[in-house]
Amino acid sequence: MKQRYTKLIAVAAAVAMTAGVLSGCGSQDDKKTASDTVTKQNTVSVTVKDTTENNTVDAPTGGNTEKGIPAVEGERAESYDRTLKSEAVMDAAGGVFVDFGGEEYKGHTDNAFTLVSEQPLSTFSTDVDTASYANTRRFLNEGMKPYPDAVRSEEFINYFNYGYAAPAGDDPISITTQLSDGSFIDGSKTKLLLVGLKAKDIEVKDRPAMNIVLLIDVSGSMKSSLKLPLAVKAFKLLSQSLNQNDRVSIVTYSGEEKTVLEGALGSETGKIAAALDSLVAHGATAGEAGINMAYSLAEKYFIEGGNNRIVMATDGDLNVGVSSEEELKELVERKRESGVFLSVLGFGTGNFKDARLEALADNGNGNYSYIDSEQEAEKVLSAELSGTLFTVAKDVKAQIEFDPKAVAAYRLIGYENRALNDEDFVDDTKDAGDMGAGHEVTIIYEIVPANGVLGSDGICGTPISCTPGEAPAEQPENLASVKIRYKQPDGDVSKELSKTVKVSEHTEDVPEELAFAYCAATFAKLLRSEGNSSMMLHLAEVLRQRDLLTDSYRQEFAELIKTAAALYMGGSGNENG
């Protein structure tokens, strides 16, 4: 049994609302984090978990709160039960890879509140992936409730653009901070800190030459119209943005790997289209051989100072050679030293292997998107082409240090799979996320302020003792320090950026960027938990009333929330339809 340690934070009963819509039980690697927040008179009892040991999965169909695994009912329950009782594949942090009736996702629990007195530093890798949002949209539009582990909060937040100020100097990343309240959603006394990162953009006319290898899964599992045929359409869109300075190769894999097109000029659109149209899905899935061949071609046509990248299209159902998440990670870790980046496009349903594809992109210095429609293909490979294909900063890490005089506890929303040890922040050998041209990363913390800070009269967040309503003898000036480290795309030594967040930055008028991002996070939390349909409808109304639906993607988001509300009406929200 895992040992448990309990500390008390004295707070007014109202602070329990902080653990309302977006509370959760979670963990970070080798850290003690606060969880299981329970209101008790005017105090909040916070259980701090030692997360150095793995928990066993012992009650699959009834749920396992220790692992964040919800109850599963309906037609998927038998498969879910069978999978969890088998030898679950555990990663280094103790995550479970769960096969939901053929689809594979990496289990994770939501981050918990962490005491600043115990752990003032929050350290993690950034993330620009959007696959989880698009994949969840696929579930909902097909009339199914998404599997909880398919939902990653940070990918919901980062699917949307927020219009942060672009970098003004030589650094490729800018930092924006916002500090306000979360009460506009549920009336709670939640305080919110947003950290927004913006990568420099690249004008199309100024972009470097591209050496692109399209690595396409043509195995039998890719026959569906939403798999190989959609991938072909997506890559035809990509080819329209190429020119005579670019090189294009196409590698396919099924029972065997094959070079379909080698080193064609980007201007040879007819040749590229013909090669794509010739593809037929058949056979097994020897992904390892295909990956090796793609890297060989990328290295053969390598362009110094150019963008050398493999773009892989697959459902992730690898069944010949290297196929596990850990094996794939080791494979691309070795290959990335060549200076070739790997981006992944996921396709399809039923046997979709999300965990493997995320591992490939994360460890191949690339990004991970899910293509559920021609519209999403256009977004990823045309409208946002620069961000998808041109890395301007690699191994981007974030470390936020909270001032205990201003903040009693904090909770990072999302990024559970990206947690780093604090010492990893300055370790240039540790891999981290990459940012493409124009990319934005949005980070949100829920914070419990110390007494008298941020207009929180009556909220006492200082550990052990204080009187509700009593302000500290001296108001703190700083709330937190934000540090970002990154490397140039071809560099090995990182550079650090920093910004101090002042207590005086707090505003009761919630900025549009923070308001929308928190709504996206709230929707993700609802899908991962009880699926409260009335709260979903309320959320859609909040978006409308605050005029946050400023583009077509945000408008679609509001409609998606309504779709989800209808699906969860009257149900527990934990079963897949």
C-alpha cells in the first residue's frame, strides 16, 4: 500500500469551490502533490500522495480512482475488463495503456493541487499537439461519448489561437501572462494564472527549402474512407504549398516497406499526385521498416539549413517488428540525432492507437495531429502549414516558481504526460516539446492565494494557521516567476527567457484569452469526469454571452459542447456509446 501523508491548509469554506469544476486527483513524477480535497467546516484537508510506487489495477469495470480510471458500462465493459486484467503495459511514470475495444490510449490522472510550501516549482515540457481535441470531436460527431483517457486538457486549450503578441527581439518566443478569476463560469473563488507563449512566424516567401518524406501506412487496416483516402487528400493539399526548391519522397509500408517516389521536385505536383493516387491498402503493418526507410531517404536528400521532416500518416496499428510505445520511442530517439524531424497525422477509428502515435511525435521532435475530415486536413496542412512543418524552437520547457507569500497552492491544468523533474529544466540532454512557426502554447493554473492576496479577503490559504479575513503584514509584490528554456532547431545548448508575474496584474475583468482557454479546459474536464450535461449547456451559454465565439473554430466548439450535452443527458457519462 502506498503511504499517505496529510497536511491541513486552513481556508474559508468557500475555497472548496476551487476544487469544483476543474478539481481532480493526480500526480507528478516523484513529487508529492495534493489531492482528494475534502471540505470540513472551515478547513480543507489535503492528502499528499507519495507517487514513487505504481498502483495495481484491481477493479476495472467498477473504476479505480487511484489510477483515475472511471467506471465503464455498456458494450465496451467486457473488453475493458479483459484488458485491465491482462498484463498492462506500464511506463516509467506508472501510466496504463488501456485498450478500449481496439483503441489504445495512455491512462493519466488530472494534476492535483500542490502546496507551494512543499513544491514551489512546476516544471514540464510544452505541448502544441491538437490530436486529442480533433479525435474527441470525431467521437462526439459520430454520436459516441469519448473514452476519458482520449481527452487531454492541454490539447483542447491549444487547439485554438489566442492572438498573443509576437516576439519582438531576437528570441523566437514571447511570453504573455494574465491573472484573473474563474468565477465567471461557476461562481467559485478560483483564481487563474495564464501563461501564453507565441513563436515567431515565417513569411511563406522567406521560408527555408523543405525536404519532406511522406511516410504512409498502406496496410489493410487503412482501407476505410477516413484513413488512406483521406490521407491522400491531405497530402495533395500539402503538395500545393511546395515549390521547385523543395524535395518530396514517398515511402509506404504494409507487409513490406516501399519507396514510391524519391527526391521529386516540389513543383512536380502531377508526379506527386499520381504517386499518391496509386496507393492501395493491403497486408500487415511493418512500421519499423517503413520508419527506417523514411529516415534514410530524408538523410539522403538532407538540405543544410532547410526543413528536413518526415510526415507520417497512420492509424498506429503496427503489428510487425517494433510496435510498442517504448520500442517506438527508443527508435525515433536514435533517429532524431540526424536533424530530421518527425510529425504524425493520426487517422481512423476502431483500432486507433493514440498512445503509440503520441510517443512517435513527442520523441521525434515533431507534432501530433488527428485528421478526422478534409476540413481538419486543410487546417493542419494548409492554413497552419508553417506551424506544422517549420520548427523555430525545440526542446521548449517551462518552469514556474510560485511565491509562498502570495500563493498557498496551485494546480496545473493538463500537461500530465509532460511532467519533468525540476532539475531537468536546465539539463540540455532532456528532450522536450517543439514549437513551429506561429505556434502558440497556453498554460493555465488554478491557484489558491495566500490570505489577503488578489482581492481574496476571507480566504486564508497559508498553511497551518491564520484567521479568515486577516491580511498579511506586508503585501507581496510578486506572484510567480516564469522561466522558459529553448534551443534553436539545429542547436544543442538552450537559452533561457523569464518574466515575473506581479500581484498587481490581477484584474476582475477576465481577459478574452483566459476566459476562452478556461472554457476549453472546463469542457475537457467534464468529458473526463461526470459528463454533466447541464454544466455543458451553461458553458456554451457563457461562451455566447461573453462574445468569445470570434472565429469558425470557436463557433464549432460551442456546437460541439451542445452535441456532447445531448449525448450525456440522463447518463453517467462514463460509458462509451
